[in-house]
Amino acid sequence: MSVAIIGGTGLTSLEGLEITRREVVRTPYGEPSSPLIHGCFRGYDVIFLARHGYGHNIPPHKVNYRANIWALRHLGATHVVAVAAVGGIGEPYGPRRIVIPDQIIDYTHSRRCTFFEQDLSHVTHIDFTYPYDAGLRDRLKAAAEKAGVDFVDGGTYGATQGPRLETAAEIERMRRDGCHLVGMTGMPEAALAREAELAYAHCAVVANWAAGHCGQIVSMDEIKEHLYYGMESVRQLLGRLPAPDRAVP
Ligand code: HPA
């Protein structure tokens, strides 16, 4: 079994990863966001992929999600921890909070969202009732506890198209829909992982209050600062992630 980590905004490299090799993977869907990095992180083997490229130059709507997931599976990953910066919609989802969400609402559009669209012998529908892998969520929670990282267990991730941030009215609608978090990269990544039969879970870091909070506008400087501290917690958590073939104590 093999763990892959997809790093998002604020985690384009994994400090402490002992890199053994970099691999450029060609896929039937085009180029992944970046070469894939094989290495050892705090005692377990990982494959690391920077979702937005190492120069952080690929915006959320341009990420080649199909190539990324295909490449991870091709290299033998079985479990994918997707790290993502998000906006928080109300308490307890405030800045710097780590969240392991349990549901998704998809507001994205015009993205290549399936592997099942060409040369089909039959139409394929995947079950997506529970979009995140329960076992991997448990491992993330156990790792957070071991690392002493405060986290929120559960929450609904609303995936928006971006790259602009949302209006206050859009966030108000998302709140009414039941969203607790807003981000731009969670879909179709999670659905593609399910299609590829990879166990997938999100480790979300709240970078800011979502639009409209207390009548304020979203400050990029604040996002940067919260992400800096939030990603340090993520690194601590990932450092205690038991590899999938090791028992959770
Ligand atoms: N909205 C969408 N995506 C985000 C946000 C946000 O407020 N913060 C970080 N990623």
C-alpha cells in the first residue's frame, strides 16, 4: 500500500521529505501538474504532488485533475491525502483550523470531471454517497490526535469554480445549502479518485473566513499568514500518519 499526498496552496513542497527520486509521468489525459516526488516522510514512503505546480502557477480551474489522479494510480498509490486551503463558513471553522470534512457539494462547472467518457462499453456511474474514504479519515484523525493538532471532525466542503473568490451572497447561499467550507480544488479531484478506486480524504486548512464575514473583505495577506501557521499543523499531522498497512493504535 502506498500513500500519496497532494499539496495545495501553502504546501507546494513537504519540508522534511527525504526525496529519493523525481518522476515525470505521461498520461492519456496530458501532463500532471508537476513531476511526482518519491520519498520518505517521517518513516513512511510517500509520493508527493504539488497540485498547482511547484511554482504555484496553475489556477484551480486549470489543474489537470485527471492526469494527476491517473499518474498517482499509475505509480501505485492506493491512498490519497489531499491537502487544501479553504474558507470557513461560520464557527467552528475559523482561520488556522484543521478540518477533516465528510461531505461535498459541487458547484464547479466546465471541468473534465470523469475518466468514463470515451470508448465506453457501457455507461458507468460510481457510488459517491460518502465521498471520502472512512478508513483514511480515521487515520487522519488518529494522526491529528497523536500530533496534538486540534481539528474539526466533519463538515461539508463546497467546491467552487474560482479563480475568483465568492460574493457574500454566494457564501450565504452555500451556508443555507449546508456548506461549512469553501474551496476551489476539491472537485472533481475527489470523484476522480473514487473512479480510480483510490482511497481519498481531505485535510483542509482554513485560510480565512469566507466572503461576507462581519462585512469585511477577504485579505490576501491574512490568508498567507493563516496558511503559514495552518500548514505547520498539517505537517505535524502528516508526520504522525500511520501508513495504511500499519495498524492504527
Ligand atoms: N473561497 C474559495 N477558496 C478558498 C478560500 C475561499 O474563501 N480560501 C481559500 N481557498
